[in-house]
Amino acid sequence: MTHSLTAPRDAVSAEPTPRPAARWAVAGGMVAGPLFLGAGLAQGFAREGFDFTRNAISQLAVGESGWIQTVNFVLTGALLMAGATGLRRMLRGTPGGTWGPALVGVFAVSFWAAAVFPADAGAGFPAGAPETTVMSGHGAVHMFGGMVGYLTLCAAFVVLARPLAVRGLRGWAVASRVMPVVVLAGFMASAASVLAFTAGAGLGLLWLAAVTARLAATPAERRANDLVAHTLAEDSGK
């Protein structure tokens, strides 16, 4: 009896093997989040008057050494944009391959907006600043840009769950759909705890890095080959 092998349509619509330039671009998306958080934590512990329980990392752009955090915003935005470009090349022609990278690109732009429109001083930082934060025009734009950026990131997680599922990474796909709830919960709890806000934002950055790395490590073409091999094994056992 002759058996015909038919792999699922989604699995065989594999993207071409990423070129070196695309691999470097994707690497930008992997390191952006950890780099931003690492630089923010280092500054937070080093800057006088900064308290993670009272101040958001964005406020590090205020004060005499604020240029360091501004550079951190600009560099992170550039790395995220590179990652979005790499994802677009890697996911071209696959489910989520258009909107996922586009949403990550919008998230990248929000970091550039944060660099141009810094957060307001307040809650005792920088040293000598009043306890009460007075909202300014640039501070309002900063907050709005951050809100749009993280809502877009949450949408990207939902969209990127599709290519994760196509590659057989079901657990990753489910987690990517749940992650927006966790991130938004941290934002909603920010009124009661700045740490909750920082944790939610940081978790979103780290999850994006993890998803980017996982997608890069599991091309769709590999998943298609695995399915064919599995079918062959089943047929040989009949």
C-alpha cells in the first residue's frame, strides 16, 4: 500500500534561511530588553536619591547624569527596531509574519519618544526634587508614549503566538497569549506600587527577548522536516 505524506500547510510554508544580516538584526531584539533593564538597574543603585519602590526607571533620564538613561532609551529603541526588521525577514510568508514585527517596531518607536520627551522629576528624585510630581507637557507625552508602546507590545505577544504554535511550540504560544494579562496587571497596580509597574514592564521586555530567541532557534522549515520524519516513522511501524 502506498502512503502519501502531507505535512500541515502552515508547517511547510517555511521561510528562507535567514541571511547573516537578518540573524544580526534578530539578535538586536534578543539583547534589547536585558540591556535596557541591566543599565537601568545599575543606574538606579548608583544614583543618589533613586528608590525603586518610589521611582520608575524612566526618571533616571532626569538630573545631571540623565543623559545616560536617554542614551539607554535611544539604543534600546534601535535594537528593538533591528529586531523587528529581523523578525519580519524571518517570518515572511508565515502566520503573524506581518503584524507581529510591525507591532514590535511601534514598541521600538515608543523608546525613542521616551528619549525625546523625558519623564517628570518627583517622588524625591533627583535629589532635592519635590515629593509631589507635577505633570508637564513632555511628561504627559512620555506617559502616553509608554502606554501606547506597551499596549502595542501586548498585541505583538498575541500575534507572535501564531508562529510559535506553527513551530509546534504550544506551551510558548499559550504563555505568549497570557503574558499581556501579566504585563497589564503590573501597569494597573502601579498606583499602589511602582515596583509592580517596573516588574510588569521588565517582564514584557524579557519575554519579547525570549520569544525572539525561540523563534530564531526554531525555523518553520525545521518544524516541517520534523513532521515529515514523524509521519515516516509512523508509516514504517504499520
